Amino acid sequence: MDLEAMGDLVLHTILSNLTPKDTAIAACVSNKLKSSASADILWSKFCSQELDLNEPIDPLGNPTPSFKACYQAWLEAFSMYPWPLVMRVKRSEATLCKGVSEVEIQKSERILKLKLPLPTRILYRFCDGQEFKSPGGAGGSLLGLIGGYSFYTHLVNVFLLPLNVAVLKTKEIIRQIGLSSRSQYIVVAASYTESEKVFFLNCITGQLHVGTVNLATEGEMIPCVPNVLISSVHDSNENGMIKLREERGTRSISLFPEEPPFCSTAITNRVKVRASAVFVPEIADLEDERRKYTFSYSIRMSLLSEGCVINGIPYSSCQLQRRHWIICANDRVESDVNDEAVIGQYPLLLPGEKEFVYESYTPLPTSLGSVEGFFTFVPCRLADPKGAPFEVEVARFPLQLPDYIF
Amino acid sequence: MKFCTVKQYFDDENNNNVTNGIATTVIPLPNKHLKIKANNKEMEQYEQELLRNVMPQELTKLILAANYLNFKEALDFFCRTVANAIQNKSVDYVRKFFGLESDFEPGEEEKLCKEFAWSFEGVDED
């Protein structure tokens, strides 16, 4: 490939199609590439796209000499976190509010008649939660930093509440539930959607709790760290447990696990199925023996790029016909479902396309269980099947309370 | 309107910039594009087919042709192809691809690799 003959403009056009990583690699190749790859216009695009920055400012707010230096500064400062998550949080920074003053914290404590634990005070001094802008807008309600999930009509996405909102919500709920004003609970995070999910901080124990379906009537809550093991959102992100999910044009933090052992993967006849579940505390009903715990599960299916091959015969597509689930509670079969479609749909899989994802849920009488089963697919299409139906395995995935309930 | 230079090309008898072989590839592109204009995916597939058989040397000629003919869409497309070809590849691979040699001062290259150490993670093996 003759670079010299092509000229600088062509070289620049090639480079402008590269990712920051590949641009950096190009800079290490030769002097000519180094000078083209260092063009600040390339790096200003990266800063704008990935970090929402229109000026070269480092994480501490100081100006840097170039956009290239700026990008490097951010990379270095956040090198201990997965970059996609850093980008995500930086872009939703618009919703994070500046910290409150010591005076405001004391005022809130007086109103609620409690004392915030030290780490929580410091948190509010630096960052007063997330501002929620549009009460009706679907896009805005998915920017919660704690993340969430959705299945059927149940949608939650949890935001960190600003202190003044936390105070209001706490007073409202305490009145609703009839908790004594000496209860020492403060609402710290909640979902701004129709489905309610509320997180409480117990100011005496420092423990976080999440309300169940009986919150309004009984004040029922589940501690977020049932085994008193401290994990963190950060740890979960480190090993890829929690990822970003693109849905309806907005990216949100999805709590469905993405890695084994909580996410299972199986490939049959080149159809790949991944499955994992998340505990839904706000629907849990500790008073109901049969439906105490509810788990939502997310199934992702795709056809590998070589297409479907059954008994040596290749097919360019396949379509789902039926599902067969075996749901176990503590190793005992709880339900055995054999029915058509999934959430009323018959997904058609084409080779190499993005995964078809859907969510559903199942109640369980115990906090530990599993789901496994298989889908029945037909080669080509349901309207025009080119062969006999075949079964695609859904490998067993666990239903269990996580170490840390979000 | 896409071919300001084409008229010139046909008027010019001794034209070294665009050989016949290349012309037959590049020139039909806009017509095909118009035909499949609505369907981006088909265009992508057509383009992939076209380029599966093209070696890097040919790609240089295609780019030069598109440049000379002032055919922006084709130029952008060929450049994207080059970018895809070097996606997630090592420094050595990119060097070989472009037929370049390292012309850095001793020690300069190490300095650069240190500065951009973050970009070497997860790169494809050569």
C-alpha cells in the first residue's frame, strides 16, 4: 500500500475512521503516521464522542494543551475502571448535582431527626445525587446510576436522590407506612418510573435496605447485603457482571449478569442462547409462601454468522416456535412450562445479526433455584419451514439472591 | 455531477492515472448506488463482495482513481475499508500493511509505546 502516493488528505480520511486505540497504534508506526495520527482534530472528535467534552479539560478541571493530551489524561485517571462505564457515567454527568454544604446536611438531619453515617455525609458533600429532569420522559428515566431492568410493563432504573428530594420522599414514606419518627431510615435511591423501587439507608447500622411489595402496607424491606458480605458495583463491573444495555435508543445500566456462572451460554446447531436472571426485590412478598421471591430473567438468542446447519444441511435462517422451561426451587421442580412463542413473539434469527433479547419473570417460593429448558426452532421460517423442527438448548442458569441486592 | 473529472479523462488520451481495470470497478459504482439507494444493506454486501478480491496494492490504485475522479463517496468507502483492515492490529502489522519502516530515532519509539501503552491491550495476534 503506497502511502506516499495517496497524500495527506487520504491518510487523514483513513485515520478518521479509526478508534482512539487504533489511532494510537498508528502513531507508533512511523514519523509520518505519528504526525497524522496526532492531529488534534481527530482527538477532539474522540473527546466529544466519548467524554462529552468540547474543550480540552482534564478530570480535575484544568485545561490541557491539546485534545490528545486531554484524552490521555482521562484514560490515565480512570484506568482502573472499564472504559465503556467511564464514558457512560461521564455522559450522564449532566444529571449529577454538585455537592451540598455542611449546613444543608445538618438541616436535613434536623428535619428527619437522624444522623447520617459518615460515608453518606461525605458522599453528599461531593455529589448531591442525580437530578431528574423530565417527569414524563422515557429517555431521561433510564439514566439512573444504580441501573435497573425491565420486563413486560415493569420498568425500574434507580437514581441516587439529591438530599432535598431524599428528605421529602423519606417524610412521605414514613407517613405512609406509619414508621415511628425515631426509625432512623432515610431514602437514598429510588426509581423514577411507574414501578416503585425504593432504597433505604439505616443510619444506625449503616445497612442499606430495599422495599418489597409490602412496603406501603407493612413497611417490609430486605437488607441489600443479606450475607453481610460487602461487594460493590465496581467489583461487579470489573468481572463483566453488569453491562450497558442499549434499548430504545438510550443506553442504560442493566443489572442482568453477563458472565458465568450467573449467565449461561449454549450453542445448538449454531443457535446461541445466553440467559441470566436478576432478583427483583420490589416485587418480593415475604408474607406469601408460594410467591415470596420474584426473579426476572433475560434471554438473548442469536444465529452465528455461518448460519444454521442441521445434519449437514445449511439454512440461512431459523424461527422460534415453542419454549419449554423447567423451573426449580431448591432442586425441586416448581413448574414445567411447555408453550408456544416467547412473550407472544416468534423471533426470526438471521446469521450474524444482533441478539434478540427478551425478558420475563417467575415467582419462586425459595431464594434459590434454577431455570433450564429448550426452544423449538424450525429451519428457515414458520410460514415456510424447510426441514423438521429442532431443539435448541437453554443451559441452566441460577436464580439466587446476589451478594449485594441492587 | 459526481464525475467532474471524467469528461476530462475521456478527452485525455494519454491518461496514466486511471487504468482501465480500475475504471471498470470505480465508474459503475454511482449507478449501482442509485439503484440500491434505498437498501443500505444490499449496498454493503455488494461492496464487501467487491473488496473481498482486492489486495492492498489494488486498493492504493482504487483510492488514487477515486481521488483523481473526485469521487468522494468511493474515496470515503475505500478509506473505511483500509481502516477496517487495520482495526485492532499491532504496530508491526500496520507497518507491513502500509509497506512502511520505522524511521524513528533510537529511543523515540520506546517513548511512544510507553505513552500509548493503553492501546496495545487486546490487540489481535499477528
